[in-house]
Amino acid sequence: MNSDRLRQRMRTVKLFYSVLLLALLQSGALEGRKSRGGRNPQPRRAQPSPTYRGRGDTTESFSLDFTAVEENIDNFMTQVKNLAQSLYPCSAQNLDYDMKLHFLENTSVTCNDGSPAGYYMKESKGSKRWLVFLEGGWYCFNRVNCDTRFETMRRLMSSTKWPLSKTGTGILSPLPEENPHWWNANMVFIPYCSSDAWSGAAARTDQSGYAFMGSLIVKEVVKELLGKGLGNAKVLLLAGSSAGGTGVLLNVDRVAELLEELGHTGIQVRGLSDSGWFLDNKQYRCTDCLDTISCAPTDAIKRGIKYWNGVVPDRCKQAHLGEEWNCFFGYRVYPTIKSPVFVVQWLFDEAQLTVDNIHLTGQPLQEGQWRYIQNLGSELRNTLKDVPAMFAPACLSHEVITRSYWMDIQVKGTSLPRALHCWDRSLNDNSRNNKTAPKGCPVHLIDSCPWPHCNPTCPTVRDQFTGQEMNVVQFLMHMGFDVQKMAQQQGMDPGKLLGMLSSGS
């Protein structure tokens, strides 16, 4: 054990001095250009393959893979950043970190309206890790509500007004201070324009009015990426949020099988599903199935899977023959998935509450609504208990991995990036089927407190009327939380309960 640690420290020291040497060499080269009357040196960061916008500028590229640094990576990145800033005090405003738009070469695979599907990409030369992200954005399940969606959310059904570039945030950020473990990966963002939870395989017809090709878009993007460097990858992380998170659960094994069929057996395919673990539970108040918001989740998916010609994983299909709609719900499809998957799920997901007809308008909740919300948290906890790699904070929110605050949320003292890094290590250090994490590196993290926002690191909640930030006690009381009654139910003093809530206990 001691010799392993010593070797690891030696690797870290060697890597740091390599960065220092490369930086000094590049600094000398730039100084040489200045002395010959060249242009002022451009800023340089520990960043793979930066593209300079200045005309006529050529640079050497030093691509670095920091996956070898197993411990104290945050401190290491701080040192590298400080070193870069001391050598190159200029700002980095000329560096281009954006992902660029590419339309699919196979023009038969389209968005809902027949416009070409595509993806955004930022290459990281030298890195053998690829992160492919599926965007979310609900869905539609018949001609009427798809027509409404097209009028109100056309960006999610057409590529005609997509921008030419996109800036990555959260786990898609190219900056190590915002994304400590995946910043130097090859980044791919696939915009959601199929309205089918990434499951459809239906061409446009006069009857449907739209094409639904979510599963085909994923397949075509992966095939195109093979010619752009993915073929040399070691790891492909298929990630997604909301409907994209559900899309990860539906497509991760299909992507792994596709790569194997094409002869790329050395690529490890993994999944990261954020806010896509929905429950097929009974609504708080039943309503007619008119649109995505009012329709019970099971009814919407049953209608949608026919309208989209939805494709589900083969193993899940065999487990639910004739009732393939079950495969859209995380706790039903997860046991059939072979690829490693990390699940991120708020225990009080706003989208789940919306489809369950719990509408948080800022008005005090009724007692029955409070009970329903608490039961929802308990039900989600139960469905996640056998998932070995997961992160489930007791917060009222939706989506997190591309949010600016994604590094701030913690469960039991561990942040989400840290948990993902631990999971990464467990998969690198052990065999594919051994999902145990290294000692002291937790990957199964779930809050046990029973109320929304009882975790003090939850995202900030604001009063809808005043715009003022609220702490957890103010939030719960604002929503009609009865401290006296709840304390009585828990058999404790009201003051003690308030103190526990304030501290996040």
C-alpha cells in the first residue's frame, strides 16, 4: 500500500514538473517572438488545443490528461492555474472554448420538422475521453400537443435557428475551476429536437405531421464521431438531463452494442443520468390527459411510444413484452442495463411534482400536498437504494450537471464532481462488473432528511413575489410548513426542530 502511494506521488510530481517545463519552454518561445518584433504573446492556460482567433497566429498544442492524478486534484489544478497566470498575466479573452455546430451527414435523420439534426463539438487533441450530452426538454405525444409545442418551443423541434456555437457549462465546461475532472475531455452536445425522450424511430408522415428520430440521432452522431477521434477513445460517457437523462437510460447499452458491432471493443461506454429517473406513481390529483403537464406519466408514455415508434433496450423489452412503456421509468429499466450508469436525482424533483399535479405557486400548501411531497421523497429513496452509483440530494429542483452551481451541492460532505471522480476511479481500478469504489471515496450518496431543501447546500430558493433569497426555515414556513405539528409528530421540541432544519441535520 505504501509503495503504491509513493509511486502515485512520484507520478503527480513528475506530471507537475512536466507542466512547468512545457510552460517555461512555451514562455521562452513567445519571448523570442517578441524580441524579433513579433506580436504580443497570447494567453495560455493548461487547456487542450485552444484555437486562437487572431489571424496568422500559430501555436503548439500540449494536450495533457490529468486522469493520472488520483488525489488532491483540486489543489494540483490550483497550482497549475496559478503557474499559468504568473507566466501569462494577459487575459484569456482570445481563447476559443466554444463547441461548434455540425449537421449530420446523413440527411435522412432529422428533427421533428424535417430540418437536419446535428451536434456541437469541441475537440481535445490527445484526450481519450469523450463526453456526449443529450439535452432535455419534455416531449409531446399527439398531433395536437406537438403542434402547440412547435408554436411555443420551436427550438426543441427544429434546427433552423440553432446558433453556430455553444458554450459548455457545468460538466461541459472546458475550465478546470468549473469542471475539475472532465474539463479536458472531448465535448459533444446533442440538441434535443425529436420530442420523444430520445427514443423515436419514426419518419415524418402526413398523419403524424412530424418525424420522431431521437434514437436514430444518437446512433448517427456516434457513428460520425468515430471518424473524428472517438475511434481512439478509452471512455465514452453518455450523459443527459431531464428527458436527456431518460435518453441515457434508453440508449447507453445501444451505444455500447453499436461500437462493438463496428469493431471498437476497447471503448468503455458509461452513462450519467441526471433528473431522468421518473416514477410512474399515482398523481396527487387526477386530470384529463390533454398535454404533457396534465397527463399522468404512464398515460403520456403509453401514447407517446406508439406515436414515436419508440425503441427501448432489448433486455428491458424482453422483461416487459407488450408493456414496453415500463422501460421509460428508471427503476424498471435500470436492472436490465449492462453498462455502468451513475444516477443523479433530486429527491423532490420539480418536473415529477408538476406531472403529479403538485404546483408550487408560492401559496401555502395543504396538508395533503405536504404529505404527498414527503411520500414522493420516500418512494424515490426506495427505488434508488439498490443503485450502487448515485447522488440524491433532498432538494426541490430539476437538472444539475450543466448548472453553474453543480460543484456546490453536497450529500454527506461529498460534492457531485467528487462522487463522479470516485465512480470513475472505481471503474478504472476494477473490472467492468466490479462497481465498488476505492476506500474513502463514496459513490452511493443519498440524503436521509425528509423535507425539501433540508440539505443546506441545496440551490437557492427565492420568494416568487419579492425575489428575496430564503433559507430552509423561511422556505418551509412560506410553503405552509407547520413547525408545531411536525415537531409533535417527531416527538421533539419545536425549537429543536427549527435548529435542526437550520443546520441541515
